[in-house]
Amino acid sequence: MGFEFRVTKRSQENQGRLGVLTTFHNEIETPVFMPVGTQGTVKAMTVRDLNEIGFKIILGNTYHLYLRPGVDIISEAGGIHRFMNWNGSVLTDSGGFQVFSLAKLNKITEDGVSFKSHIDGSAIFFSPEKVMEIEMGLGADIAMAFDVCSPYPSDYQTAKEAMERTTRWAERCLKAHRHDRQVLFGIVQGVTYRDLREASARQLLAMNFPGYAIGGLSVGEPKPLMYEVLDYTVPILPESKPRYLMGVGSPDALWEGVERGIDMFDCVFPTRIARNGTALTSMGRIIIRDAKYARDLTPLDPNCGCQVCSSYTRAYLRHLFKAGEILGAHLVTYHNLYFLMDVMNQIKEGLKTDTYQERKAEFFKRYNGN
Ligand SMILES: [Zn+2]
């Protein structure tokens, strides 16, 4: 199987589309939400759980996997799929976001970034070439180019320099990337400056990547501003290639992103909040530790068809969290991922039958009504 993307239906109502992404492992219907498997595991979930819910592609974090266990060990195991026993597709990020947000930065030069590991403080140097070598070693289906992530807010000059360096690094990544079972996506940067986003998209387009991501969003800017960036950036990206909005995955942002033409999303949010006992439900978020659920013998979400909701009560889940039992984190994670899959299915149905606005209004009425 080679890499291919096909748009199968365009919405009559908005910029949204249905598609099929074929990777070296499977076929993925888009739009798609990709759970994040930071360190070679979607936290608290087995691959059997992920298959059961129907996920076909997950994310791996280059920065984390490089630090631990190390790319040599994963290579020896036959790549990230075999190492974690996952038969679906994998996308690895470039580590750019982590290097610029998590690690102690030493120096950023045109050549690359020197930083200290957040685990043991050891000195590490990431260049575009080095990141390509790591991502090829990890062996995901889709690798991401090494980009410079600017914080929000950034002044214009800082944003411009980061965007221009991202373009130059994308060229170097493309040159260094040699893998016949992995494709490389470019990342559009430019913070919230329209001319920078447009320039970034045009420069990357000239390099003819098989897919394009929009990076540097959902980093603290107000959501309407993020949607505005999508409004002017997405139309520049080619119709025939997948468009990936990085780090975004709240239910409302999925609806808003898809109708602006986004095909792929990822976010740690549903799994991270689950481990703190926050559930996403059709009626909004539920903090399961709240005292009001102590005697609540109803399911987490009465409208959810997942195993957790058909087997357990809010009172039981609250008890697990209050008692510090690890099963609580597993069950709420399972439900949250199932819930997002369900939201994406409603979104797809809306695209398919041109009932997007109607379904979206219905969803938000219930979701925000709580
Ligand atoms: Zn459920």
C-alpha cells in the first residue's frame, strides 16, 4: 500500500469534505481525530481498546520517544508499530513543539536547537537533519517537518523570523528525508498574522509536500482568532491533499475546524482531562469527583453507547477517583475517546447528508445546555 488521499464528498454547506487517507498500514476515513500516544502508548489504553473504539491512526511524540527509550531500541524492535503492537497508522510530530515548550532551551541557531532533556538534563542538539533521522528510525507512516514554534502572543518580527526559518528547515527536512514507507508533511506557521500565514503556506506549497499541517494554534489565543486563521489559511492549501490542524481536539473545535476544511486533528486534551476525572459528555463536561455524584446511579453519559456507560455508574467512577484507583483513569479515558469518535461520526454524517448546520446546532444546544 502506498500513500494516497482522496476526497470522496464535498459539503454543499461549507468547506468541509469527506475523504480516505491511505497509508502504508491501512485506510483512514477523514475527517479524523487522532489520539495522542505520547510515549508509545495512548495513556491508560491498550491497543485492543483503541481498535474496539475504531481508531485507525494515532500520534507518537518524537521528542519523548527519542529521550526514552531511544530511537535505536525502537528501530531494533522493527519500528514504532511493532514496538507498541499497533497495527494501525502512526504519525510522529517533529518534536518542535516540545523542544520550544518543554525543554530548557540553550540556543537556537540557523543550524538547529540546543536544549536540555527535561528528564535528566543532558545536552541535546536537534537539527532538521537530525529530526529526520529520528523520525525515519521511528518508522511512522507520516512524519512531520521540524518547525520553529512561536508562542502566543509573538510580536510580528519574531513571528516572521520563526516562519521564515520554518520554511528553510522544511527544505532541509525534505532533502534529508529518504524513506519509502513514510511520507513527510510540511507545517504552516505564522502565529496570527495573515500575511505570514499566507506566505508560509505558499512557500511550503512550492515544495510539494504530500500533506500540510497548520501548527502554532491552540497555544493560548482566543478560539475565534484561531478560526479566523483557518478561514484565510486553509483555502490556500491544495484541495487534493490532507490538511491537519495540530494540537486541536475539543468537541467544539472539531465542528468548527471540519467546516473550514480540516481533515485531521490531534490533541492530548480528552485523555489528559480523563486522568483528572473530567468526562466529556453530550451535555457538556462532568467533573466526576464532585460530591453531587456520590449517589448518582446513572451512567456518565446516558446518550453514550460505550462500554463504560453501559456498565458503570457515576457513583462508582467517582468512588474510583476518590480512592485513587487506576481503573478510574482507564474508564474515563475510554469514554472520552469513544465520545470524540462519536462526535466525529456525527460530523461525518452531517457532511455526507448535507445536514451539517442542523446537526451542529443540535450538538451545541445539548453540549452547552448543561
Ligand atoms: Zn461512554
